[in-house]
Amino acid sequence: MLSPFVRPSRRDFLQIGSIPLLGLGLSTSHLRASSTQNEIKAKSCILIWLDGGPSHLEMFDPKPNAPREVRGPFQSISTSIPGYTVSEVMPNLARIADKICVVRSVTSPLGEHNIANHYLLTGYQPTPALAYPSFGSVVSHVRHSESHLPAYMALNEYRSTAGAGFLDSKHEPFLVPRDPKTNTLSPKDLAFYPGLNEARLRRRKEFLETLDRQERQLDSDRSSASSTTAIDQAYRMTLNQETRRAFQLEDESPQTHTRYGDRLLGQCCLLARRLVERNVSFINIHNNDWDTHADLVLRLKEGYAGAKVGVGLIPTLDQAVSALIEDLEARGLLDSTLVVAMGEFGRTPKINSTGGRDHWPRVFSVMMAGGGLKKGYVHGSSDRTGESPLDSPVTPADLACTIYHLLGISAETTLTTSDGRPIRVNQSGHIIRELIA
């Protein structure tokens, strides 16, 4: 119960009305005067985060001529790039390799999950003094939103290191979580509460606007104007039928669903394509369970549902990501959409005693496609056992600098912490010019 002697805030009225609009992570910010904008090659970015650290040796950097304890249990197959091979469990990505770009020489000193994923998701090595913002939050902060949807969206879940860091909380991603009952994606904030229809929601908005005008007259509180802008966007998102349709995967044909696959990652990739079509700037897809210390064959190839090939982590990724890339290309969206698949590090050059591989940040691979990149290009290499970079080493800071460049954001763009400190978007990275078309 609100005290009659305390003037209620706009937040109080939203809570009283049970309107599910808070915590959307909506972007209303604009390009700051201290920022430098490059040519935008990628209007959108889809980051497929392989949480736990995927094995480069079982995916994009196999070693068919190494001893068995190094090369592992899988064979290598040819790709549509002459002379380049990948693991046998990625036949679809092998077939479309001429559409992708692979970096095989990423190297980092950080082999613990939390600090390693911070480095990969922000381009900054972590420090206890400051939490740096992730790619999506920076994009949300810098860009105008061209959609009723939030600029930065996360599908399934997201790491805290994929959040806003020192930026305002409104640049946290809008989460579309997995419904544990159905194992499907289910946005929580777009449905009306029982008894709340569109007409009542519009009346509450009008009342809120009246209250806001009175509050500004009394307090000359200019910050309330920007707050109202965020609320207006939230209302538009809730009331816009086309926006709500973005999440209706049932509108897609059975053939499309079959193409992406019936597992959660396939749903995420399909929804990501629909969000790109609606001008969402950054989509983070969180894919779990890549920390394969044991039972590598079971987890990467066969999956926990039995010995049926096609339900393991890699075949699921192979189907979903290849479908996403081909679908984007067929719709004329690939050249303006950057697709990135990566985790926080790779895996050890030798199989361990439990049939898995342990953490290995010294060298690992990242797959990219679209968004201004070369097609059918492999950058760098690791040595004969996949232990260290052989040539063209790339740091996570370099990778971040390149991603920002493709998104039209200069490394010199300056962000401001809550205590007024200027922080560059990227401090030590260099653009990997060889990747850019």
C-alpha cells in the first residue's frame, strides 16, 4: 500500500497496473558526441555463444595426421574450400564452407570460464575494478533503435558477462527464455495479464503521461523525459501486433522447422532470423554444455538421447547454423548480418583418461559469416597438434575490434562509467583486415 503522503513514482504506477514492461533492456540512446561511426557493414549480429569451450580439434581445426590421442575419435572430411578439412560431424558446414570465414589462431592467456568468457564477450580482460559491457550492450548504447523490439536480445539465457557492465541497466539484453515444461522459447513480457486488455493498457498510458507532465512542471526533472521515452517504446512493443508476431515460430512452414531442426538451438537460430528481419541489432544465442572434460564422443556426436547420430552438440550446431546461414543468404540478409559462433576457449591437444579434453585457451577457432566478411576464407593456423598458433595469432581484443568495425563502431568510441571515467570501446585490439571483403 502506498502512503498518501508519498508521491508515487512512474514505476509504482507500472507495478500497480501489473504491466509487464519493466526489465526489457530497451534502448533509447543515441550515438554520443564522443563516438566515431564507421561504415556499417553489418546492420545486425547473431552471436551463437558455445558456453563451456568447444573443441577446435573436433570441429574447425582437425589434425588427421597427428597421433590418435591428439586427433581424437573423429575423421576429417573435405569442404567446399579447396584443401580445408573439418570434422566428419559437420557435413553441412563443410558443404557451405565457401560461405563462411574461420579463424583458427585465436589465442588467450585465460583458461577459467568466467574470466575467459568476459574477455571473449567484451574484448577486455577482466579487472575487479570494472565490469566492461558486452558487444550487444555497446550496440544498444550507441545505435538508434530501428525497431519496436529492443536493440539487444538474448535467446535461452545469457552470461552476466554478456550484459551491460558499467553501462545503464537498460542496455541489458531482453531475455527470451526457454520454457522448461515445453523446451521451447517463450517470451514472458508480451502477453497481457488476466483482465488487462489493450484498451485498459492505453488508458493507463494516458494517465502515466499526465502524471509525468505534472511531475516535470513541479520538479523540472529533465531526466523524466528520457524515462518516458523508454516507457513509450515498451508500450509500442507490447501493443504492436507485428512485433508480437516475431515470436510466433508456428508461422514458419514445416519444411523450415525441419531444416533448422527440432532442438532448442534450431528454434533459437530460426527466431534470430525473424528478429533480424525486424531490424534487431544484436541477438545473443546461448548454447550450453560445451565443457567436455569426459565422454567426448557421447556429448559431441551421439548426445544423451542414445546412440542416434544427429542429437549431439556438434551435429545440432551443424544443422542449425548451416540452415541459418543459407536462409539469411536466400532472403538477401547475409551480407548485412554478421554471424559469429564461438566459446571462451578450446580444448587440450590430447584426449584425457576419461575420454574428454580439458580447458585450452592457447589456441582455438572461431567461425564467422556474412556482415562484410570474406567468404570461403580460413585465417591463421595452429601447429601440428593444435597446441599453439602457428601463424597469424589473433587475440580476443582483435576479434572484438573487428566485430565492432563491421558493426560500424570505431574502437575509439568513448563510453562513460557511472563515476564519469571515459573508457574506449576497445583498447588494445586491431582490426583483422584480412577477414574483411
